[in-house]
Amino acid sequence: MGASRGGAVVERATAEPGVPRIPRYERPHEAASAEAPAGPCVPYADTDAAIAGSALSPGARTLLRGLLRVGTTRVFGGGGVGIEYASLLKTAARPEYLFAHAEEAAAHLRAARADVLIVPGMSGYPVAAMYAIVAGLPAIFLKKAKLGAEEPGALPAGSFVIPSYTGDGDVLMHADADAAQDIVDAVVLPQLAAQADHPHPTLTLRAAGADDIIDKATMAEAVGVSAVALGEAAIADVVRRHRAATGDVRPIATRVELAGWVTPLIKGYNRPSERLEARFGLRPFAGITVTSVHLDPPAIGVEGVGVVGFRGR
């Protein structure tokens, strides 16, 4: 059984004898590069014209308009200086700002021939659910729990530990094993049936990742590694049950691939695209590439537009 790409994790959690080790990832705190923009900042009242005159896609334009209207910048306890976008991507559903972007992300997922979407934590759920429905893909949402809340030996493959961005300490991320298995069954069992007469069948699962933002690519990297581990374990279970039910002794090859990444926002100044390309051989699709984040006044740099201000409260 083989993964398309993998690699060593950053750290390991749990070191008790006989207990499966859980990968742990570090997410560095981010300081502000500048309290105020180094160059001119487009005030919110003029941002619509700046966006209209940009080379952004239609989906990125509406996404940015929504972000500047309802968002801002602030300091997060676990992540440092960042973008507050909850009212756009987490605590409300705004089709006038998100639908066109979701269509573009779905087109990217279809072009990547993804079979399933893997989504981390709570924050990514709303927008990733939109991606999944528009793309017609099943999605596996990794649950977020306090570390130590569950027995490590009972955790499904692909579980990992990562610091919370909002400052709540380490969190444990893992799939709902039964839900994930049912989704993988639906993808690979038809492949197995279609190769009933083949002497060497091959079962393939192409997973893609999705989240509300890619900052330093730490979470995206963790999800990519998790997707491969989760997929491999689920396909192995399919093969085990198939052999037990049929007595099939043919060699069955399996392949789990990370097919793509989609996100509304990516912090380009942290070079996460380059990190993901080096690790998995792919560059993520992002609606907006953020080039800088500023606290005073609240503003962000956006690739293709410049530094633009938030509406404010």
C-alpha cells in the first residue's frame, strides 16, 4: 500500500509503550510586519472601484468585497496578528459574497479529479461544506477535541495534534471513523467491482484538503499527511472485508493521493504555496492571496489590488 507523497512529521505526541504515536505539529506565533501600511492604503469607500479595476476573478472580487465589509484585523492568542473573518466564513452564510468563489473552487476540485474533501477543525466546516456541495463531493470533517479527551489507542488513523490558533492550547484532530469509512467504501467498492476480472486490481483514492485560510501551511500540511494515512487505513479495511467475504486472493494494489487544496484566503507572504508544493507537489487554489496584514488602520494587502482598508465597526 503506498501514498503518493508523505514525509516525517514535525513532532510526536504520546510516547507510552504500546500506544500509537500521534503526530504533533508546531504553529508559530505571527508578529505584525508593520503596524501601518508602508505605502498608500485604499480607504474602504474607494475599495469597490479598486476591486472592479483589478485582475481578480469574479469569485475573488465578491469574496474580497465581503471580507472588507464584515471583517477586520486583530491579534489572536494562539496565532498572533491575523484577519478576523468570522462574519464572512464562520458565523454566517452570505451567498452574495461566497457563491461565485465556491463555484470557482468547485471547478478546481473537479479538474483535480478529487474523490473526497478532508477538512480540519470547526472553522473550516462552513465554507468547505459549500465547496463539497457545489462540487458534488463527499467531505470528511476532522473533529476538534481537547488533548487527552479520548484514548490514543482508540483514535482513527490520520489523527494529529496542533496548537489552536485562537489560543486554547493544543487540540486533537481526528475523523469520525465510521463516517470516513462509509465515504471511502462508496469511492473504492465500485472500482473493485469494475475490476472483478482483472488479475491485479488497483484501488485509488484522490483526497483534497479545504480550510477557511492557509496561513503558514502548518494545518494544510497536517491535513495532507492525515488524508493519506486515513485513506490508506480505510482502503485496507475495504480489502480486508472483501477478502473475508469472497476469498479473493488476488494482489490488490492501493494508491492514496493528495489531489489538491482549496481555500478562500492564503497568506502569501508566509510562502505557504511553496511549502505545500515542496511537500505534496501541488499548489493550493485560493480566492484571495494576502500579501500583508496591518492593525493600524485595519487593512490587508491583496495580490492584484494593493493595500485596502476594512469598513470598520
